[in-house]
Amino acid sequence: MPPLVVIGAGLAGWTAVREFRKLDTTTPVVLITADSGDFYAKPSLSNALAQKKAPGQLVTTPAAKMAETLGVTLVPFTRVESLDIASRTVRTAGGVHPWSHLVLATGAQPIRVQFQGDAADTVLSVNSLDDFTEFHARLAAGSRVLIMGAGLIGCEFANDLAGAGHKVSVVDPGPRPLAALLPEQAGDSLRLSLESIGVTWHFGTAAQAVDRQGDALRVQLSDGQVQLTDVVLSAVGLRADMRLAQSAGIACDRGILVDTALQTSAPDVYALGDCAQYASAGSRTLPYVMPIMAAARALAATLAGKRTDVQFALMPVSVKTPAYPIVVASPVPGTQGTWHNADEGLWHFVDESLGRRGFVLAGRQTSRRAEMARELTA
């Protein structure tokens, strides 16, 4: 019988295989990945400096060990060129792989902003261990780092870099950090806390051009300001990697569309992780760790012969900003309502019927995460 083929060796791909092996130890599994396949926690990339870890130290299990333990044929450093749904094959530069079932765990790609200037090609994004390795190599003691984007990843990197002694500036067109996620007061408190450790903010503007100026980089902002820096890090967001699925005619929207059992529009083709748009979540993408774990368990059962719908419990997100720790349980997008400050460091999102639909905990209130989650689900 042709093997189960998994494309992608991130958390989604490896976790799906691990959960499948708990239920089925005999079906052959082939995992194809463009990188080494080493297993690491992607969230650790944005606080590696605080952990005093070099890039290689972030690997928790080498790829060869993962493959041996899980009984997987690993095909590393190999890009998939195309999928043929009719013939059930995956084509790579190294050959063709048949499949009985196919799992797409292709993740997401950084949104690339086009810049003017002779140093536009030096702008970095960090979305993988390889990316972080390059970024880490650019940093010298006390480097100036300009971060584009005051979202979750931008704020986490700002905190980590400033804490490690680097001079950090953050540029964002919005009015405050995490403006799309937090109530105004919480965003302002985060801004002040990161300012206190040396982060400089530039709101209501965006980077337009990056040029070389001696050993430095000269960044022109849309409001006319000029910033000199050593490294430019783009953290303006991620976009689901749907390229293979789209070229194979699989239905996509903001991600690869999957039903409640994670099947795509193609028979026996499934998707999970950052590339998937989940029917079980109101047709949303969920680019966080806990949804991946839930999806992997459900998918493993389905692949083992028992169709299982994924169910996502309430999964609050921890923002790794030690200067001002935050836990967010966001309301479902489109929910009408307002944020209410119930106590210092505690906000509830209340809908039009006065029902609680989300919460934000900050500072010492983050210890109430489990309590607030129980109240919200009740």
C-alpha cells in the first residue's frame, strides 16, 4: 500500500505523525520537508536571547532521531514541486512519491513588503530556525534593531532584544502595540512597559526605503523621519502557505479550506497548522500551538480509520513580553461588543447581550488564566 505522505516538518507535521503512530505502528509514513526536519519549538525563536540560547541549542530533537523513533522515512532538504490529485503522487526534484493519504502541513510564510533602496534585500523576517540563525548572525553587542510591526511577534522580539542589551525601535502604522488584539488601556500599558526597558516606538508611520549608509542602514519612514540602524526585522505578519494546494486545484481562501475532519476539497488530502482554514473554528486560521495539538490528535484518529471531527476548546494565548506579561482570549471575529476594565490588569469583552466573550489578563493577573477560562466556557 502506498504510504501516508506528510509535507512539512514543523510542529504540525511532526505532531500529526506522532499522534498517528500512537494508533498505527505499521502503515509506512514519508515526511518531506524543505529544511533539515530538526524538531524545535517555533515560539522559542522570539525569546531565545532571554534563554541565552544560540540557534543550534533550540533544537530539542534532531531529525534523524525523530524519524527513527516514529518509524518515518524522512526526505529532508527537498522541495515539493507539485501534487497530482488524480494519480495520488507528489513530485519533487528527487523523484515521485505515491500516497494513500496526504497531509499538508506547509505552514505560513512572512508577508513580504516591497521597499525601495539599495539595501532592501537586507530586511529579514524570522519564521524558522534557519531564519533565526541568519538574524542571530547579524547581531553584535548593542546592535541597533528596527522592527517593522507592533503585533504579537514584533512585540515579543522587541522585549527579547531590548532585554539582551540591543537598541530597539518599532515602527507601526497603528496607534499602539497589539492594537488589533488588546483594549486600548492594555496596549498603552504594554507600550509604557517596553519603553521602560529601552524600546522606542514610531506609530502612525511605515518604512518606505532601506539604504546603506556606511556600515549602517538608513530607513526612510513615510512621515519623513529617518532612522539609522544595523538590522531591520520585518514582523508585519504571516500568510498561510497555500501554493501547492492552489496549484493542485484544492479549494483555498485565507488558508487551505478544511472540513471538521480536516479534509480538503480533494479526497484523502488533509491540512492542519498555520496553512489551514478550519471549518470547526468558524472558517478561521488559528496560527497558535494549542490548535495544532488538537487538530493533530483528531487527524490521527481519522487517518487511522475513525473519522474524528476536531473540536477547539478555548485556547488563551500568552504573549511573551516579560516586561508586561499578557494572556489574551479573543472573542470570535465579528462579535459585536466592547472591552470593559473590570480590575487592574483585567479586561472582559462583553457582547451586546452583556455576555462575556473574551478576556485579557496582564501583569500579576495572568495567574488567573485557568480561572478566567473556566468562567468564560461556563
